[in-house]
Amino acid sequence: MWQATIQSSWACTCAALALAWVAPGCGSTAQSTSSAASTSASTGDEVSTGAELVDLVVLNELQQGPGNITVTPDGRVFVSQHQFYEPEVPVVLVKADGEVVPIITDGALDAVLGIQSDDEGVVWMLDNGLRSGTEPQLLAWDSRDGQRLMFIDLGEVTAKDSFVNDLVVDDTHRSLYIADPAGGSNAAIIVVDFEEQLARRVLEGHESVVPEDVDLVIDGTPVRIRQPDGSELAPRVGINPIAADADNEWLYYGPMHGHSMYRVRTSDLRDPTLSAEELAARVERWADKPICDGISIDTAGNIYISDLAANAIGVIDAERNYRVLVSDPRLSWPDAFSYGPDGRMYVVANQLHRSATLNAGTDASKPPYRVLTFKPLAPGVVGR
């Protein structure tokens, strides 16, 4: 565990695993971000199955593959555009009528996946820098007036193969927690303290952040990465799902490729006096989980899970038991969640397993990609 003062310098980074995921020339087709999304009232394959009746509704249909999603306190929907689909701009506003409006169009951001609004409408964007080889960075952008409040360079707390992927904004403690699956064995959590202007890399290589040796198979097809020599690699991705409870007391997380959900107190993550061994001893294995991408937590302690293999949304309840809430063909790689001020949960489905990057070099994805909503089991924190 180490720390570095946040700096504003830029430098090149070489991330071996991430380059395998995002290298150009993999056969994916760029799509224009100027194409408008179409508003939909749940058309097409509409049969949902699961243990419970869930009010799953298609809010928008997109022509460009989304990454993550956040909803601001005033109800605006912001979506990062997944770099696997080579977007022209990394982040867009999706209006209620389906219009897609690019933001941050001057090249200040390279490749954004993680995106989350705080309780005042400041949207934090996590730029992994892997399309152009720039340093990973954070941008705090005020959605109310478009002001760029803060850039934070993460170069000194990332590894050569880092792929900073998702984040949690902790308004209570003025902190951020970032998932970095990196190369697998060196996966870690990055803790950013706004007040002290310090960032630290913690739990690197701990069992709670590194991937397990499990295959992801969706619709009968294994997820595979095509290597430059023509061989195929079954990816193993470490920490990706990450979320804090409503009180920002506990951080829940785990490896994407893994069957365990863990938790640790955020106070322990923020404590620089703990040794690596002491912090590791405070991590708890919380529950079983499927291979998943994004997660979210409500005020009752339910953890919503993007169950990738099942085209489903599941939940780990407060008693630590997992069950499927809804399985639906429209949930083709449900990537990320966000509560909205209307009390509904928003989720994007981006067909990532059909992208050239994860489909052995062949792009089998087909628009529309979707923004959907459903009624969760309990209220939650808007924006995440």
C-alpha cells in the first residue's frame, strides 16, 4: 500500500491487459455519436422471466454502445460511451425524447467508463486513457453549468497495465473509490481523498480483487479475446463491480470473474496508518455472486447484480442470499446501474460480449443498445 500526491502531469502508459481489450484493428465498427437515440415503450423481445415480477421498461434505444450510466438529482441521464465501440466522444447526455448530446467534445477526455453523479449534480468521470495512451485521470464536471471543477491525475497510483474501470463517489467523506482490475494479479482499489489531495493504491493483489479461474459463457458462446498471433484468450478480469451502501460505511466489491462478493469499511480504506496486512485482515467475504459487471445497493441492503451469463438482473439480499429478479433478452450484458430521482433504477445493456474485442475479433453486436428502468425493492442513492 502506497500513496502519492496528486499531480497534473501527463505521460504515456502501456497497459498490457487493457490493450488486449481495446487495441484498434480488432474488427469493431465506429459509430457516429451524432445519431439520435429513439425513445421506446418496450418493444421487441418483451418476455421477462425470473423469480419475481419486475417492471422492466425500455427508456431509450441507442445507436452507440453505452458504457456506464448516472442520473443526476434533476433527472438528467448521462452515459459514457464504451471504448470497445470506438465512439467519437466519451460521454453523452441522453434526453427524455431520445436525443443524444455529446459533452466534453474538445479532447480533454480520452476513454471514459466509470461515471457517477454526486448529490449536487457534479458528475465524476473516470478516464482510463487507453485509446490514446494518456495518463488515467478523474474529471469533476458540474452538470448544472458545465464547469470543469477539478482534474485529478492518477498516473502515480496506477500500474503499467491498469484499466481503471468504475468508481464510487463518497460525498460523506469527500472521497472516491476506484476499481482497477489491472493485469489480474496486481488488481487493486484506488482511494482518492479530495481534502488532503492524496491518492493511495490499496489491497493490491488481495484475493478480494483478483480474478478467479472461471469462464464467462453467454448465450452458449464463450467470451474470448483474439490475440495478434490469431490465438484466443479467455479473459480473467479482477475487481470491477464496486458500490457503497447508502451511509458510505461499507464498500462492496469483487472480481468480475469470480463468485464472491466482499466488503470492507470505508473508514479502513481511508486510514493510511493501517499496514497492507492490517487492511487485508479487515476485508470480509460477504456473499456468493455470479460473474458480473456493475452493482448498486439500496437502503435496505439489497445489492443489485448485473448477472451477465443469464441476461439478468439479480440481487443479494440483506441475508446474503442471491436470486434472479428478472431475466430478459433485452438485458444483453447489463453493464451498470444508477438510481434516479423518480425512485426507479436505470440500467444500460450494451451487448459487450458481441463486440469485436470480446467476440474473438468479430463484431456481432447490433443496435439498438438500451437504457432500461425498473422498480427496485427499496429506495437508494440517486446517481449510483
